[in-house]
Amino acid sequence: MDPFARLGRTVFRYRWAMLAGWLVVLGAAGAFLAPKAPSVVKSGGFRVPASDSIKASEALERDFHGSSYSTAVVVFQSPNLTVHDADFQTAVSDASARMRNVQHVRAVLDFTNTANPALVSKDGHSTFVIVDLNGTESEDQVTVGELRSQLRGTTLQHYITGAPAVNYDIQLASEDDLHRAELVTIPLVLVLLLLVFRTVVAAVVPLLLGASAVVLANAGLYLIASRTDVSVFSLNVASMIGLGLGIDFSLIVLTRFREELPDAPSVEEAVARTMQTAGRSITYSGITVFLGMLLLTLLIGLVVPASVSMGVMLVALAAVLVGLTLLPALMAVFGKRIELLRVIPRRRPRADQRTVVWYRFSQLIMQRPWPWLLGAIALLAVIAFPLHSLATTGADSRLLPSNLESVVGVKKLDTAFGANRLTPIQVVVKTTPNGVWTPEFLDALARLSQTAAADSSVEDVQSLYTISRDQGLTPDQYRQLTPAQYPAGPQRNALSLLVDIDGSNDSAVLNVFSRYDQFDSRHQDTIYRLRGTILPDALKGTGYSGYVGGSGAGFLDFRDTEFSRFPVVVGAVLLMTFVILMMFFQSLYLPLKAILMNVASIVAAYGALVAIFVYGWGARILGFEPNGHLSVITPPILFAVLFGLSADYEVFMLSRVKEIYHETHDNAEAVAGGLARTAGVITAAALLLLGVFGSFSVAGVQTVKEVGVGLAIGVVLDTTVVRIIMVPATMRLLGDANWWMPRWLKRFVPELKEGPAAAEPGSSPAVPVAAMPLARLRGMAGAAPQAPVELLGGRSLRIGRDAANDIQLLAPQVSRFHARIDVTPGGHALIDLNSRNGVFVNRLRIQALPGSRLLEHGDRIQLGVGGPELVYEQAAVSAPAPAG
Amino acid sequence: MGPGQAPLATEDSLPSFDGSRGPLPRARRLVANLMLSLFLIIVMIAALVLVLQNTFRVAG
């Protein structure tokens, strides 16, 4: 017996035990493992191990306690007072004193205790205070909340910003987004689910499946994240795709189950048949996604993209597991009661207009495949075109709603001090202990400061050299500097940000302020120049080591690594998918076509996102201020999720196509039939996903908005242009080559049997000829005058318009290969070969493939409404045929 | 009756959740169905809330 059918029967038999088992497993995972996942996953994850920026950042944290990751900045402003007014100074010192008492605050540096003129704006109305924090990333976020409450009484205008404050605000904005999404998504998805599944009982299933998959994936992520670094994005993505796969898998399986129920002799049989067909489909699509994402996780080598693909991978595995066990158990328990609590009237079984429309449309496309295919390619190319101006940004205040305090703070800083004061390029130069105070080192630092300042994109440079120069020291005095010249006091405090004067005196920092924003390509070019020529030239022959860091450089290292590895890894993922699909479809071109189209729709979705978020098209409708960038994590997230979803659709649709092709050996018929039979399900799934992802577009955090909009666009492209136009057109052009595979390759590629093991003429169980009742078909109204055909035991018989059929009926309602009568142990079974107009027995439409109906004496078989009729008569019984 | 109007099973002819096949009084059946729908919709909302919370989670 088919292993999937056997699984279905086993689950049916032990349905209550299965439900109870899942209740225990999900309860345990939900109570003990999944809730702990958020506490072990990490934010950030944008650092590239062993990169220049990481070495700089480690030196900054170790020697200067001042990495931009752990420094909050407080901007103080007054429209009337200046920093020289006593009231202004008192207010700032009081605020600083209060902030020093907050836990995890290591130091507070303001213009009074450092006398650093760089902390005061040119007009004197603004100053900023540096608050150095020493907690973990998440402790620092809590500290930001505490700092805000400490500043509440301050009379000056004040804004806390800097990386920890931005992270804190992302948290606040995400909570807002969650509430908004709950308000929009929940009603929308509920209504869509009820519309698509038609009964309340059936509508519950996809959400149960999705939520169970998410709980299991979270539990898995907890186990993995407590051993290695996993980003929080894994949770976000796992729940998005978990809901998506839950909906898809339930639709595929439940639709099949509801199709099988009326015809199957028992619920057990319906469950078995459903698992044999739909269960197999979801297994292979889940395995394809799982293996593809496993490869991505193992090869990409960067925490964020690896975590994202890990989330998708775990949830795909969980969804298959739940879909193969919990789902059939639910079906077994519900049985026919799945139709209870109907909210939408049952669709009339015949006259499925949509199916007819889909079928006709694909026939139309297949009549002129070239123009349609070229048109579709051109359309996708146009949509993808903006991709050439892709520009990305890291976690930045601009990805947040502009009314948040940290965002306002950055804007105030930019206005008062000139842009980019918070995000200098930080060059760290290292020597031996106490080596900073040697003339050679000071000379190198001077050379570096001068050449860096001469760069056309650099506005200003800050180092021990520039400070000494501004203090009026001569070059000779500068070369003779010693730490003893800086007694404890404001000056030493200011200097401690540039030389590790209170440590081992072996490193110095050069702050290079660019004229351009840290994500601007001109800022990035300066980093490349510093690394490529300026720094190596200044340190040539000295033996000192230097690293170029800062938040812009950290982002650049991440982006460059991601973008250089991504194409290679994606190539490997596609190759893997190709091999799996080749085994599944036993074809060379079909999997190639499938992955090419998969990539085409993802690339087009990228292009559309660039048009929206980089060019700002439709920004007002979506409610955001375009900043010319896409978040750097959006492309990998979109790839992982869209890859999973379109592989799912492709496997589902093509397995139906293959099913029909095996029956009819008619490529065009198989494509049109397969498309038509899956159209309703895929369209419904797409609508639901559109509802879910579309609702993320109301998010305030731009990354979420980008992902939501991108996924919505991807799903739409995949289910319209790709599915409706490109699939039929290419399959028509390839013709029978769709199903071709070189003989030598077949020997190496084991066959993964797909679809139903529908009784093939040659493979049907041998039935003793003598045991079969002799029967015949008699032509009635509309059937060509034809001698009754004897049906003999052991032989199948095919009916259709094509001359290759055993009975050829030339009527417009009849498909080329319309129906077949098989010999089964139970008697003669009538099978609808996915005909266009259906097969009716005694005026009731029978289920199409793989459904069948056992014929009884006197049954009237009609091919299509108003089509030719045949009467089935068992020869042993000599009753007269009923009158037409 | 044409092929498009095949006789259909109706909810009334389906077994109800308490396993009895006899028809419940109309009002009682309505209330039972409403209660069950309400319960299932609450289950759906709970599942959606769980998934959405996960979607919008930020580390920390």
C-alpha cells in the first residue's frame, strides 16, 4: 500500500491517541520551551566576525569603553539660553548628576566636565552629553527608559538618542505595530478564512496548524539559540511563514479531503486518499523548503540571514510534521462534521465557473505561447528594473516613525551640529604599551590626520593631533607630548576618548566626520579609501596596526559580506531544489523551469520594493517618508519566505499536472487541467496571505513594512503572472519535453513517486476474468451510433474525442481524453480524467481524478452537460435500459 | 432536476457534535451552534494573537 495512504489509515485508527499526543507535545513545547525563545535570541547580529570594523569595535570597547553600540547621547536645547548662561549649565550638570546614579551608566561626559568645544553647537543654544553604558545590549535598553524618567523634570528641551535609544524605540514602535496589526490582521484574516473555508469548523484548522508549527519552531529555536547565536528575526520570520504554510497546507489537504468525502465509502478511506495525494504534495514541498533553507543556514555564515533561514527551515519541518499527523487526526475526528457551522453557502458542484475560466484562459495562452511568454518576461523585467538602484541601510533611526524621541534627537543633532556627528568613521591605531607617546607614533597619527582631513568627502577630523594643534602646540611640542601634561580634569576626560591615557597607552582613535550620511555611498567610498590607501600609507614602515570602524563601516562590512556570499549560497540552494524536484517530477526541464520562475518572481518583487522604498513611489499611500534605502535584511528575509511559498505552489500545481499527464499523455490537457484544478486553492491561499502580509504594511517600523509589502507583491506576482501566464506558456512550448529525462540520468535519479497511485491500465490489480460481470455500454442521446461495447474483465476502456480512445465521441462537450472505465475488484469503476465538462452518472457529477465511481446496472453516464449519454448494462442482467 | 442541482446534504442531516443524530429543537440547535462558533472564533483569535506577537517581537 502507498506509504502515505497507510499513514492516513494509521492516524485514523489512532486519531484520539494522536490528538492527545499532540496536546501533550504542544502543551509542553508551548509551556516550557517556546516562551523562553525570545529571551535567548539576540538583537543585532550584523557584525561580521574578524572584519576590520569588528577589530576596531573590540579595541574601542576594551580601551575606550566607547563603542557606538553602547553610547547613549542626550541633546539639550534652549531657544533663549546659551551654554554660557548659568541656568543652562546648572540644568545640564544636574541632569548629568542624576543620570550618573542610574544603574549601568559608566560615565557621563558633558561640556562642563570635559571642556570639549565639540559638544557645543556653533550658535551655543545646543549641547549634547555622552552617556557611556556598560550593560548588555538589552540592559542598556532598559537603562534608556530609566534615563528618560530621570530627565523628566529638566527645564531644557532634551532628547535621548544614540544606538541604545534607537533600539529602545524600535521596541516601543514594534509594540505599537503589534497592536495595529492585531486590529487590522485579525478581523481581516478571520473574514478571509471563513470566506475561503466556508465553515467555521474548517476555518479553525489552518490557524491551529499555523500556531502549532510556530510553537514547535519556537521550541526548536530555543534549543538552538541556547547553544549558539540566533537573531530575533528568526522568530519573526518563523511566525510569518508558519502562518503562511499553515494556511497553504490546510487548504491543499482540506480541499482534497472535502472532495474525497462524498465519494469515499468511509471517512477512513477519505483520509487515506487525501494523505496519499495532498499529504504527499505537502511533504515534498515542505522537504524542498527545509533542505533549501538548511543549506542557506549552513553556508551563509552571517548571524541574521542564517537565523532567518533557520526560522523558515524549522517551521517548514514542523508544518509537515503537523500536517501529516495532527491534520489527518483532526480530519478523522471531524469527518463529515467538517461541514458544520457553514457561513458561505455550498458551491454548486457543477458549473464551477472559475475553474472553467482558468481552464479557458490557459488554453488561450497555450494557443499563442510565445507572445504571452515574452510579454510576461517583459513585464517582470520592467518591474525588476529598479533593482539596479538598490541601496541598503542598517538598523537606523530612519527606519522608525519620525515622531519618536530618538529620531527627533538625531534630527536636532543634525541641525545644530551638522549631519553625522554621532556616526564618525573611527580609525583605531594600535602600538605597543606606552607606545602612543613616542615621536614616531605621534608623527604617524599626524600624517593620518592630515591625509584623512584632505579627503574631499571629509568635513572634519578629531584626534590627539588635531586637539594639540587647536591648543596652539607647535609641531615640536606635539612630538614631545607626555601623559603627565594632562592632569586629572576636563582636558584629560576629553582626551580619554581619543587615547587610552588611563589604560596601557597603546592605542589612539581618529574620528573622521564625513560630509555624508553613514549609509551614503560617498561616506562608504571614504571608508574604502581609508582602508585602501590613506591608512596603509600613513602607517607604512611603522609596524603599527590600524582598523577602520564605526557604525558606517560595520554596516558596510555586513552588507559587502552578505551581498558577496548571497548569490553563491542562493545558487547552491537552487541547485539543491533542482535535484529534489527532478527526483519528484522525473523530468529535467520542469524543475529548471520551476526554479527559474521562482527566481524571476523574487527578483521582480525586489525591483518593486526598490521602486517603492528607494524611489518613494506610493510612499504617501503606504504612509512613510522615503529615505532612499531598503533595510539590508529585507532581501534575505524575502528570499527565504518567497522561496518557501513559491516552491510550495509549484510542487502542488505541477503534481496535479503530472497526475493528469500520466492519465492522458496529453501535455496541453494536463497543463490546463492541472492549472484549473489547483486554481481555486492557490488563489484562495494567495488571497489569505495577501491579507496577512498586506496588513504588515501598516507597520511603523520600516523593515516590517518592507517585508510585508515585498511578500504581498511576491505572492501576487507568483500567483498571477508566473502561474497563469508563464507556466502554461512554457509548458506548451516544451511540449512532451516537459516530461523528458535522459535514460542514463534516470538510472541515477531515484524516483520519488508523486500523486495518487491511480489505477494505471497496466498496473491495476489483476482481476480474474471469470469473476467480472460481462457488461456493455450502450450509446444513447448524443452519442454517435455505435455498437454496444463489451467491457471484458481485466481491460480498461477510454472514452473521449481523440481517435486514440476505445470509444470516440465527437461532441463539443467531450474532452480529448474524457473518462475511463477501469476494472477493479469491486467491479467497473468510472473515472473522470479531469475532463473539461465533467462526467455525470444519473445526472450527478462524479469526482474527477483520483476519485472514481463504481458503476451499477442501468447507470446513465453523460459526458458534459448536454453531452452524449451512455448506459452501463451488465450483460448477466437482461433488464431493459431506462427510457431516455 | 438538472445536473447542476444535485441534491445536497444539509447541516441538519449531519450528525451533531454531541453524537446524537436526532434533530435538536431549532432554538437549542441555534444556540449550540452559536456557542460553538464563538468558541472556535476565540480559538482562532488566540492562535492569531500568538503568531502576530511572535512576528513583531524585538529582542530584549
